[in-house]
Amino acid sequence: MPNTAMKIVHLTPGTGNFHCGSCLRDNHLVKALRRMGHDVVMVPLYLPLVTDHEAASGPLPVFAGGINLYLQQKFPSFRRPAWLRRLLDSPPLLRLAASMASMTSARELGEMTVGSLRGLDGRQAAEWQRLIDWIGTEGKPDLVSLSNGLLNGLAPGIRRDLGVPVICSLQGEDSFLDTLPEPWKSDAWDAFRANNADVALYIATSDYYRDVMAAHLRLPPGRIITVRNGMDFTGFTPAPAPPEVPVIGFLARLCYGKGLKALVDAFLLLAPRLPQARLAIAGTTTKADEPFIAQLKNTLATAGLTDRVSWRENLDFDQKIQHLQSLSVLSVPATYGEAFGLYIIEANACGIPVVEPDHAGLGEVVRATGGGVLCAPDDPAALAEALESLLLDEPRRRALAEAGREAVTRDFTSERMARDFEAACLGLLGKP
């Protein structure tokens, strides 16, 4: 092992039953750091992790399970015996809870979020203290890494009890916090900022998001740095040949915020002009997404386009690669301030160019890879025009595909991400 080898505990919330870009990023990061010789423990929180390959958490149980956290928030004086707490943290029960996520009210969601950000000063304190105590019993790490800012309520307790630096990644927290109703939105941001003093360094996944969160958290330059996402692209290979007809693809959560309605609206405009074109929609779903998906299917049926659109939900890794290889172009025209857009580098790694709105982290990533075309945001007509132009220009499509694949397999690997992350950690620890 290198002389600069570190012991790191990395805390990552799971989703229970669907893929999440943050989980995928964390899994790639932890595995790459281990390959570099670091001792990294990836601890799943809330719900079981769902990843493309074997989770880096290994056989560890879920800590601070979602059911126990909920009960602690709602009934702080209720004492659960150890056997009941373990039962409520069991993966089957947690996955069931995840499948019922649409039953959570805005008020409960706001209370849970603020409670989490208040850490040991909130109603969930007992669960968080149990996690911090466990970290201490496993041997003092050199530092603790938090997957996202919604966990930064842990930072004061970690600094007090363990005396080690805390690094906190930032991966799209604003798009969640800003949807909370008042007073929880303001309370959550206040609680978030109150923990800044105990976070040694924030790490954003793009320059765009670094600047957004610096403003939100009211931090000076240098307290937030950028470490762009990366992946292990093993298995991401181009198709032997392009599809026989033009295929526009989507690969993200099937929800409004990821721009699925915008893409469907663009396809409604494009379909009469390109009668052979198809739309292939794939991604993760939850019960809460079902009404939205049904509405889009009804819109497509009314337009007589049902037979030209395919739907695939909750794909595994092999199915995801097959989906990408079946496309001519990918578009995920997210309507909110997407921090990065992991689907861009996934598509480029399979030799598929992208068409994305020129805003937030999407424009930054597409410019960095050179593997796609940008268009005006929140404009289905502009999106349709950009898609049509690229679908009708095979040489340009091929050139973008080649440029994108070359760039992501060089600059967006998990090894490059891990090296940048390592440098940030060593700098905090004063190691050369």
C-alpha cells in the first residue's frame, strides 16, 4: 500500500428499488479508491443500495434505516428494543417502504429532511449517534466522506466524537430542497448552512453546481471544489451497426423533472417530419411516477404514435447497455438545474451522441465531452429541430459519437475521479 494510504468511511443513502446516479457514482468512486490502495468502507444508509454491479458496501447492513428514522422523527420518546430495530432495518421491509414512497406527505418529507440536517440536535439523534458510535468502534478513520449534502447534519457529531475531517459531496440537493413547502424549505437551508463549520470541504460534481451551492451555502471560494463524475466503463461498448431506422432514446428516471414530457412533446412535432423515427424510453420508476407515465402514454395514443414508442422500466446493467446500443441519439432534456447528467457519459461511452438543453451542468458536460449538440432549454420546438438535424446528418452523428467516446474514456473514468478525490483528501490531511 502507498505511504499516503487513507482509511475512509463513505456514507451513501440507498434507494431500495431503483437505480440512482448518486449511488452509481459513489460505487465507482469507492471501488477506484480501493484499487489505489486506500481502505474505504462504504456504508449504506436509509435503504439498500441499488447499483449496476456488486455494491462496494459488501455484506454491511443498512444503517439508520428509513423506517427507524421515520419512527424516531415522529415518536422520539418511543424506545425500540434492539431486536425490533434490527427487524425494521431488514432489507425486505426497507424495500417495501421504498415501494410506498408516494404515500409520504409534503409535511412529513419536510420534517424528515429538517430533522436529518439538524443531526444530533434533531429528533433523529439516537439513530445518528448509533451510526457515529459504530464508526468509532470499527477503528478511527482518517476522514469521513458524505455522499451528499443532505447528510451534513452528521458533520458536527463526527467532528466532536471522532475528531476527523468530514468531506461532503454535493449532487443536486437544491432541486430537492427548493421543492419543499415552507417553512421546511427555509428551515432546511438554514440547518444545512449551520453545519458548514464542521465540513472541512465540499465537493461538487461540476463547476456549475459548485457556483450554485457556493451561493446557497454562502461560502467563500475554496470551500467548494469540483471533482467531475467518472465511471468504470467496462461493458460500455458501441453497437456493431447503427439501428435500421432513426431511434431517439431516453435514459433516466421517468419523471417530469428529467424532461420526459419535453422529449415527448418534441417527438410529437418531429414524428410527421420523420415518419420512420422511433422513441425508446427507458429508466427507473417509482409508484409516484405512474400517473405521469400514464398521462404521457395517453398523449401518444391520441396522436396515433403508440406503436412508434417503446417503454422499458428499471433496467439491469445488461439491459441498459442493450438500450443504449439500440439508439441513434440520446436526449434527457432535464427541466431543472441538473448538477451533472451521468447519462451523458454513459451514452457517449457506447458511441451514442446526445442532444441536451444548454443549461446547468448539462451544457458543461456536453462541451467537455464534445459528444453532442446543445439547444435552447425548455423549448420542445428547438429540441425537435436539433434532433432532426442530427438524425439527418449521419457523418456528423458519427463524428460526435467518436469524439464523445474518446473523451469520456479518457477524462471521465472512475480512476480520474478517484485521483482528484484523493488529492482533495490528502490536502486536508496534510499529506504530500
